[in-house]
Amino acid sequence: SDATIFCQRRGLIGFDRKAFLCKSMKLVELEFECPCHPTWNGVFSSAFFFIPAGMAFTLMLIIQGCRCETFILSSFVPAIVWLILLFLDGRYFACAMTDWEGRFVQLDKAAPQKWCEPFSKVNVTKEELMLRSQWHVVTSQVSFIFFFVD
């Protein structure tokens, strides 16, 4: 995969933090499948945000041990990188914000993007729901800029 090639070329496999980031890149390459069910979308997306970030933080604490005063701050780096990647991707946030049932399919007009296409008739048109889903992706990316870049 691209992440493996990148990590091997850079010689990053031997370093703790960088190896962990390379493994995180591989996780992001996994195909994300939103459940497209209003009850589970937020739970599933939240788990995808916080469980890997928590594991990254915990692993970095274990790897670094108590060697210096700033070890806790540096242990946050992989977790923050994980959150940045998810916010920039946008699919995870869009899934969490989806409030209709459907199936996770490829958008016709935007090749790499997927969304929850509704199963049945809802009070709004399919196009309006598609635009709402795309808006959630953009909102995720813009919120990253405001929260992390400021």
C-alpha cells in the first residue's frame, strides 16, 4: 500500500512515533462504511474518532514512559494527527450528521465521495439530502481549519 511504501522509503519503521503514524495512515486507507442508520451513525463515527485517538495516546505514554516533563504533551501528537486526518477526510463527520436511513453508496457526480442514499421517500428530495451530506464534509474540513490552525 501507499502508506507502507512511504514509511519504508523514509526509513520510519524503526522510530516509535513515526511508525505509529505510519500504522495510522494504513487505518485511514481502510474503506469506511457508514451504517446509514440515524441511531448508529453518531455512535459509530464517534468510536472511529475517539477509540484510535485514545489508543494512540495510551500507546505513546507506554512507549515514552516518564522520561521528561513534556512526555504527556508529546504523547498527544499521534492522537491529534489522527483527529486531523479524520476531520480533513470529512466522511466520518458527514456520517455522524446523517439523520436518515439509507445505504452507503458512491456519489454519481463526485467520484471519490460516498453518502447515505435514502431508502425511502423522506420530506426532502434526494438532491437536497446529497447537498446536505456534501455540506457536512465541507463543514468538517473548515472546522479543522478554525480549531487546529488558529
